[in-house]
Amino acid sequence: MLEADALTLRHGPHTLLDGASFRLRAGGRLALVGPSGGGKTTLLRLLMGFDPPTAGALRWRGELLSAAGRIHVPVERRRFGMVFQEAALFPHLNVVRNVAFGLRPAEPATRRERLDHWIERFGLGPLRNRAVQSLSGGERQRVALARALAAEPVLLLLDEPFSNLDRPVRVDLMGRLTDAMDAQTACILVTHDFRDALDFGNELMLLADGRIQQSGAAEGVVTAPASDWVRGFIASSLGRPAGGGQA
């Protein structure tokens, strides 16, 4: 289980994240949604270990990862994966070599088997020898997701990887990802799109102004907004009157 307790990050007089506390079980899917500048990417950076929190603590399965002002477990030891809005593929490697880069050390035969598994799970067989520069945006993100999961992460962090894609492509990719993930792999998706959040997450967290505005089961957040801000954000995102209930 991932445990975040009062995570806070300040830069000078600015508070970028203010007391974020939540739990995410193994295999859980959390969609983190909110407006730009609300603290979503800041939270991912703390989870990944790129930055230490100013205050608070972060644990995975009881092990302290980060605490006030200090990173106890560095990025390379966390077994957390991350996929970015831009796929961040290696331009000098073709599709199959990009995916192979993510594989954990193993015997050659086992590596080949795992590589073929991830290539097929994301429908990359016909593209395996293609240069990544020749791929569409959706194809590049399929490669990025396959590479991330090939590393067998215990937690996968997704920083708006679908935001530049058409909605049918986004829905297809989210479906492929959900089907491909191990039952014990937890996942956090950052998105501006509330519909994507509903499609992907069995839990939602709304973040704005560096604070968690509401979190919980997706249906509960939609049907029982905790504040006028949450109600208005959901209504605006779903294109309905702010006083409306669930469609």
C-alpha cells in the first residue's frame, strides 16, 4: 500500500502542495484530476522521488520512502514507473529496442519471452522494427506504456500521457493499459479531463490550489460533491448545470 501523510512542498513563500494525505492499495487505480497549476505534477514528483517533501512522509508497504526534507529511498530503488505526456522514447532505438530497455535483468530466453509478451499486449507486433519518429502519437504512447510495464513496476505513475490524443484513441489506450496491468500493480493517472478520470479510476482525487478538495470512490465523488468548488468543477467538466445530479 502507498501511504501519503500530510505531504507538503514549499518553494520560498510559495506552497505548491499543502498537506496531501491518501492511501492507495496494491492494484488500485487512482485518477488525480484538477485544473492546471493545482499541484498534480508536484505530487507525482514527490511520489517518484524526484523531490523531497518539505513536510510529511511517504511510505510504500510500510517502508519510509521520503520524509521532511529527505529522500530515504532514491528513484532507482523504488520500482515505480512513470509515463509522461510526451512519450520520451529513445529516438535512436526502434520500437522493440525501446520496449526492451524497460525489461528487468533475466536470462536471455526469459527476456525474449517477456519482450514478446509486452509487444503483443500493446499491439506493437507490426511496428516492432519501426523507427519511433515514424509513429503516430497513439502508437508512441503504446510503446511508452509497454516499456514502463516491462520493468514490472509496483506503482505506475501517468502524467497526462493521453492528453494530446483524440478521445477514441485515449479510450483504447486506457483499456489496453487496464487489461495489461498486473493485479498487484497500483496506478495513478494525472489528467485534466474528468471523463478520462471516470473511465480509468476506481478512485478519484480532486486537487486544486495545492490541496485535496475531495477524494474517494468515483461514484461517491460525482454523486456527493464535498463543496461548491467540487460541484462546479464536475459540472463544468461534464457540461451540465452546477446543481445537477449524476446523469
